[in-house]
Amino acid sequence: MGAFLTNLDEFFVTSTGFLFGPVMLIVFFGTGILMTIVTRGVQFRKFGAAVKEVVGNLRRKETGDGQLKPFQALATALSSCVGNGNVVGVAAALVSGGPGAIFWMWIASITGMATKYSEILLAMHYREKDDKGIWRGGVMYILTRGMKDNVKWLARILGGIFAVCCVLVSFISCNAVQSSSIAGVLGTTLPSVPSYAWGILFCVLSALVIMGGVKKIGTVCSVLTPVMALIYVVFGIIILVINFNAIPGAFALIFSSAFSSDAAWGGVTGITIKTAISKGVTRGVFSNEAGVGGAPLVHVTSDIAVPAKQSLYGIVEVFFDTIIICTFTALVILVSGVGEVVAGGGIPVTETAQISNTAWTMTLGTVGDIVVTVCLVLFCFSTTIGWETYGEAAWQYMFGSRSIIAFRVLHVAMTFLGFVLSAQILWDAADFCNGVMCIPNLLSLILFAGVIAKDTKKYIDPLS
């Protein structure tokens, strides 16, 4: 079994090296730039309108036909991407790609705003109702409804590949990986409690939420997401205020390392510009999911009166996830001095969860330990229940509505996986599955760029 897992992990690493290698990085950035051009810089022109739309819909009652209110759809999508990628993933990017990886994470998020906007816009354009009256959409429907009849067979193949990978991502990277991070941080904070006990607890909590369907998940996420984000940001600001003098140096290190080979951090050497770009983009995609195509699966359930306006939520989603949350994490780690602890051998470079935790405790002591533990647990749990809606939509596409209960049971059972498997193989499997999902999704954006441009001009440009 050990040899099999080792070979499997090597396959994931090798494949991911291509999926997030030079060729695919060009495709990622190229698609983001294309979407920026097609929408005439919608993430810049309509950023104010996007924020206004989100804030305005906090109280406004929509009159459209859907399962979730627009903000509930956003909160569910945010809960799906604000996970351990924002805490552990940022630390992993710093260790493996140096501080320069954060710069490339920012760049990827800027173009990623246009990418996610376009994903949601297309999904809303091609969405349809299933046999239970629930709105469904995403890459599968975009391709099968948008492509010509003589290539429907190709659309079904690509849609099927996306759906299969989406289910695997919901099981592995956005369930088991989240559980693995919870197990790691709780195992350090409360070592007397066995990991299987935590696994059982979180299986029960997940079941209580996801068995209620998308409406229950949306309701929980609309409360959980703002609370966990507020806690994280407030205490992050406190740490930055305490270490205010170190902030300019942290930013200088990020920018200088982005264009410097061997940009060491924490005693790690041999980092190249190529590595910084690759790790920054990889962790950025894992965090905000722009280019993956998962978020539209829940956004299509919105009851927003003008469906195309739901796309604006994608701009806010990426901005909040990466520019706000990931930046807070990176700055807290860089200004805390934890890099010196890593360099001195106090923390192994592979223990990225411990690196994040120590960064908080070095400034806030026990309070910091409690805050990062609580936030990481909430982030990971919210990702687990949020991504269930994505996996469920893909599962329903493949097997029909009658099989949804079976998926929910499997999803709950998979929560336990992260408490018994190696974290490294889960991370590698996560990157691999995310990379495969990106291929049909990015292809759909390129093929239907004209639809994106037309709907942007018709529905979004008139907004102020």
C-alpha cells in the first residue's frame, strides 16, 4: 500500500507540474487577459458597481426565480474558496516559492477577477432547471447548450470530464484536505483528543448542514462567512499594527523576490523566478478558484432579478479571498519573524500549518493560537459544506436528481478521509484535480468570449 501511495503521489506531482507549468500558466494568464480585454476591464470599470450590488442586496429582496438570495450564493461561493488555502496554502507558497510568490498570487487574482466574472456570466446565460425545478449551470451546460450539434459529442466528453473532476475535488481537495488541516491544527492545540474523534464530530456537523440541501447550506454560509472573515481580519489588523514598522520591509521583500532568483525565505534556498510564479499561481487558483469553474455551480441558483448581474459577485469574491484574506496571512507571517524560527530549524519547512500558527502566537501569544485555530477550523468547515453544492451539481448532471442523497452520504463519509491519510498526497491530489477542471472551463471561456462581450455590453455596462 505504501508503494502504491508513493507512486500515486509521484503521478500527481508530475501531472501537476504540467498543469501548472509554463504552458498552462500562459493559458491561465492569457485567458484572464483575454477576459479583461473582452469585458474592457470590467474588474476595474465596474468594481464600484460590484461592491454596490453586493452591499445593496444584503437587504433588498429579489424577485427572480431561484433557490438562494444573491448574497447567500456569494457567501456559499466565498465559504467554498476561503479555506485552508488562505492560511496553510499561503504559508506553503512562501516556503516553496519565496515571498515573490505572493506578488504573482496578486497578479493572478487581478486577471482572475475577470475570469471568474466571465465564468458566472456564461453560467447564468446557459443555466437551466432540472426535473426538481432547481437551477443548474456551469461548464457542462455551457458546452452542451452552446456548442453546435455536429460537435455535441465533444461537448459531452468535456462536460463529463469537468463533472467527474468536480466531484473528485469536492471529495478530496475541498473535503479531505480541509479535514487534514483541521486534524493538524487541532492535534497540535488539543493533542489529548484522538484524530478519529474529531473526524466523527465533523462528519456529524457536515451532515446536519448538507442534508438540508442548498438552501440550508446557503443560510449557514451567509452567517458563517462574514463572522469568520471578521474575526480573521480584525485580529490580523491588530498583529500588523503591533508590527507596523516591519510592514514596509515585508512589501519590499515581496516585490523584490518576485523578480529575483534564489529568493530565500525561512532558510529555503534554490527558489527561482519560475518557481515563484508557479507556486503563486497554483496557490492562488487553489484559494480563489478563478479558472477552475466551480463557483458558477452555486451562483446559478441565485434568485437575482437580472441574472447577468450575478457575475459582479465573482469580482468581489476573488478580491476578498486573495487581495484581502491571503494578503493578511502573508503579511502576518512575514512581519512576525517566524521565518527566522524556520531557518533555525525550530519548525520543519514541511509543517506549513505550524508556520501559520506560530506567526500568530509570536505576536498575540495564546490569544493568537486560539484565533488562528478557530479561524482555520471555520475556514475549512465552510469550504467543506460550500463545495458540497458544487460536487452535488456535478453529480446530479451525471446521475440525475434521484441520486443526490447518495452523494451527500458519500460526501459526509469522505470528511473522515483527511484524518487518516497523509496531508502531502492530499495536497498533490488537490492541485491535480483543480488543474484538470481548469482545461474544459478555460476552453469554454475562450469559445464563448463573444457571448461574454455581448452580455457585458447589454446588462453590465449600463450599471453605475
